[in-house]
Amino acid sequence: MRAFVIGCKQLYVRASTATVGAKDVVCFSGKAGKFVKMEHWGWLPTHTNDAETLIEAPLEAGQWRMKVTNEAGLELRSQPDYAVKYRMGDEFLIPRGAVIEATHRVAGKHGDVFYRVAGTSGWVFQTREGQQTMQPTQEPITRDAQQAVVQATLDKAKWELQAAEAEMGMAESTIASAQQALKQLQ
């Protein structure tokens, strides 16, 4: 399966994944550049303002158990990238020694491998700049650690839904007011 890792906030689709399957890659010459046609989502540019926004990476589905070996633990990332700007927050920290289950893995731009934690939209990295942060294991999943990050993901999704509903209510109110004003002007 081909997937494109979205590498900038403007192109990040507010869905539960940071990777999306590509249906078709279309190249244009000249100013238009290269675009990727995304299933159900339209077209996305691979570069904007001379900055790379999408990288092609093979996405592998499966089941892995990984033990966190990083001294400070690992914080989930919203995308398979260890840049600080993709940190999901302290409540998404998986402590050292915890065993998590992952459902997908992908190699990042610099060869580091990222795993998507089961039940979440978050990613953790097995290596960072060549340093091991997790290792494969057959040990049982640390249920409390996995449950904590899944619960944090659920809480965040509920909060985002409430915020979206509030915005929708404000938009509906604005529409009603505008429609009423239009009736009065007619």
C-alpha cells in the first residue's frame, strides 16, 4: 500500500490518521508542481513555498508489541514525525518499561521507524536519529499505559467534537440572523 505522510499543519486532515492512501499521483510541469490525488479528499500539493509537504512512504499494517526503553518515556505524536510541534501533550506520555500494541508502521523521511499506537491517532518512534527508544517484545501489553493513551485520545476527540458543535451553533445563529436581516431588507 502506498501512503503519503502529511508533513505540514496546513495540509493535515482533521481525521483520525496522519497517513492517507493515495489513489493517483499526477505530475504537472512548470509552476503547478506535483500534486497527489487523495481518495475521498481531493488534491494536495507535494510542496508549498519550496517546502516539502508530503513524503511518500510505505505504510505497513500489522500487529506489533513494543516496549518503551527511552529513559523519559515516549509522548504520542499526531504525525509520524518526532518534531516537537507534533507532540500531542503530556497526557499522552507512555512511560519507560510500558508495552504497547501498534497497528501500523512507517519509515520516516530520515529512516526512523514510527508505530501507530492501537486505539489512538498517535504515533511513537522506535528510533530517533539512530538511538533506540523502543524494542520489539513478546511481553504482555501494559494495559494501564495503553488504556491511559486511548482514554486521552477519546477525551481529546470529545473536546474537539464539543468545540466543533459550538462553532456550528454559532454559524447557525449567524445564518439565522443574516436570513432575518435579508427578509427585512426585501
